[in-house]
Amino acid sequence: MKHFLKIACAALSMVPACAARAQCTVASSSGYSVNMRVYPEAVEPSTDDCPWGYNYRVRMRYDIAFSGSNAPASLWTLQGRVACGGAGIYFDLPNEGGSGTVVTSNSWTAMTNCATVTPNDLGCFAVEVDINGPGIPAQTVPCGFSPLPVELIAFSAETDGMQVRLEWATASERNSGHFAVERSPDAQAFEEAARVAAAGSSQSMMHYAAVDERPLPGVSYYRLRQTDLDGTVQFSQVVPVRLGRDEGWAPVPNPSTDGRFRVPADAVGGSLEVIAASGMVVSRAPVLHTDADAGPLPTGVYQVRLSSLDGLVRTARLVIQ
């Protein structure tokens, strides 16, 4: 069974993709707004041999859209500046909006890293946009750009026989040291299952993979722990994986008034988990006989999971009254 998580801007414990990109909105007085996302994508040096410094241009990625009513076909002015170190470098943006890339005017640096340079290396940390159009007076809009260490865009976990294969991808990295795949039986206490060296610094998409050769039986949970070269640690969201067959069963009685119910005889020797609606495991115990006791629980709906020694996993809905 494969679980795939595409990291979205709203959520997440590891750096979300949108947070690393300059974004700003300008509202007009005539009913429409201009939504802009503009950020440095790469550096284009003039040479790959630079013992005394080099000239360069910055390639800027833009996504500009009009929303609301009375949007014009084109603005009158739309251009930007990216601050790279102490230099403000200009670039033009299409007045009609859209998506694509443009390059800045030339600048110069005394650095000698032309063969490997990234926008982060040059300190390209801020973007401003000059805008003017119908209902929008001429103004300069700061679209704050804050480069973040790792831009994680995907994390997946897939069973492969009795192993679990983990894959993930990053859109960019800055001073990234390594990734550790961590697993847990309850999404609370994690242990390291595999470690993979990171790219370090990259402005292009990087793909990674690892295999957990000795996964936990039944349902377990995986996450990434990303560590920077300076020791800073960040985590991805948690992805569940189920190893073995999954069959349903029916606890009796259901609803239960005291948390007690019967389980199949072949479940004896395995384990029982009670999971709240939030996904938190609120109870875990070995199955010693067919009369199970989930303990005192608040009134509500729970998931009960039986994991047998042979890898059979059975789940059921349990109502506590």
C-alpha cells in the first residue's frame, strides 16, 4: 500500500514550498487585485572560471495573476528589483501578468564561486516590485523573500513485500546536511530507520530514496528529520504505512458502555490499539484473551485496531456510550 504526501503551503512542519517565495498582493480601487509571487530561481554567471570575481545575472521566476472584477488587460508599469548582498538589480515583468522567467540586469561580485553559485550564496534575500495601473497609483511593493533551508515538495511511503520504500523530493536546499527516516508504532515515539546524505545546496529538484528493511508489523508511521550543516533540525509531516493484510471485524457489544468488548480467538497473543478521531493512539495493550478492555474512555467514536503476530491487521469502528 502506498501513501503519498504532496507538501502544501498551509500546513507543515518542514519548510512549506510557498513560504520560501516572495508573495504580495496589491488591491486596486476599481475592484481587482494583482497577486504576485516573484523569487530568484538561479544565478547565470558570465564565466565558470573566476579567480578574481565575475559578472552575473539572476533568473527570476514570476507568477502574476489578476483576481476580482474589472481587471485590465495590462498594467502600465510592472518591474522589480532583487537585492543581492548590497546590490539592487533590476528586472522587467510583463505588464499583462502570467507565469515564466526573466533575467535581471548585470551585476558583479568579488566571490570566486561562479561554477556553483546559487541565489542564496549571493544573498539574494529581498524582492521589491514597482507597480502602476488602472486604480493602482504608482508605488513600490516589498515582496519579502526569505530563503529557507529545504523546500520539501513530496514524501511517500510504499510497502514492497516485507519492506517499506521511502521516497521524497526537494525543490531547493541550502546548507542541508542529511535526512533521517524515522518510524514509530504510534506517531509519537520515533526511532531512526535510515539515513541519507543531502545535496548540501541546490536550486534544482533533488530526488531521494531509502528502504526500511525491518519495518514494524501492522500500521506504523514515518517522517523525515532534516538536519542542516549547522545542526538545525526540521521535520516533515507523518505518513502512515500498513504492513500485512487488513481485514475488518466487528467488536461485540458495539456500542460499549464500559470499554469492554470481545475479539476473535485468533487475535490472542497480538496487540490492540484504540485510536481517537484525532488519530492519536489513546490505548495500547497486549491481547491476552478474547475479552478485551479498552479502559475508561470518554464518550465518542473510536477506531480499534487488532494486530496479530502473523502480520494480520484488523480494524473496526467502536462507539463508547
